[in-house]
Amino acid sequence: MTTSEFLKTKLLRTLKQLHNYCELGDYVSMWQICKTNSINPTFVFDCIPDEQKYDVIVAVHTHEESPKKSLNKYLNAIKSLIPSDVAESVADHVDSDGNVTVYRGGVLVKNPALCPSWTLDFDVAEWFAKRFLFMGDTVLYKGLIKANDIIAYVQDRGEEEIIQHRGVNGIEVIRNYNKGEYVPEDAES
């Protein structure tokens, strides 16, 4: 089989998969196929009925191991579709100024406000910071977000994840794990 024939066969197989998932209304699987095959998922987003876009984009985001910044434009696009109960679901975490304190652990980045995944749980953020120690400077951020700026609050994986798009403010690094502020648990004895 020539390279051209191989590519044609692969493309036709991919298009058939996309068509089948579209017929089933399985837009998350369509999205995953696009990601796997380096296909721009914009056409999938455009195929999703408006009343399903919020749920699909949140599901796509939560299924990603490391959600890409390219997903940010779709998070922004669903801001007008956020259900009213999202802000209500974090009501116990809102301070007197209407802010929710959130944390993020991971690699030091230039603009952490662009990172969509945050958590209400300090320990979860710390776990992510420690998980990525091998990648270089890892930090623990703390920030504030208005409850109405939260796109989704995902509790099903025990991460108390807050999904947001440019809503976190007052961000500060509260721990830097590569600057001597982190002592591995087994080194304390």
C-alpha cells in the first residue's frame, strides 16, 4: 500500500467514525477522534446543538489529562450557557466579598489566569504540584474568583475542580516546590 493509499484509507475510516458518532449524538467521542487525529474540533463544536454545548465542553475538559489552551475558546463560547445552579453549588465557599478561594498546583506558568482548571481543595492542588516536580519549577497558586465567573464545578473525581476562563484574580504563588520550600515526606524522619 502506498503512502497516499494509506492516508486515504485512514481519512475515510476517521470520517466514517465521526459520522457514526454524530448520528449517535456522541459529541465527546467525536472530539476525542479529532484530538487523536490532529483535526481541528471547531466543526464538531458547530455540530453540537446549543442545548448540549455546555455539557459536552465540560465533559471534554474533564476527560482531558492536561486540557490544552486551545480548549479555552470553547470554554469562553459556553459562558452564556452556564446553568444557574453552578454558582449555587459553590455557595458554601463564597466569602463576604462574593469571592471563592481557589488553588492550582503545577508547573510555573507566565499567566496562570489562562489555566482553566483550579480546585477548592488545597490538598488536591498540592498533589498536582508534587506530581509535576519532574518538569521543573512547580508551584502552588492561590487566587480568587467570583462565583458567577465559574463555568463548572466538577466533584465526581474527588478534585473539587473549578473550570474557569480568565476569571481568577489576585493570583499569588504560595509555595514553590523547587526553591527549598518542599521537603519530601520520607526526608522528614
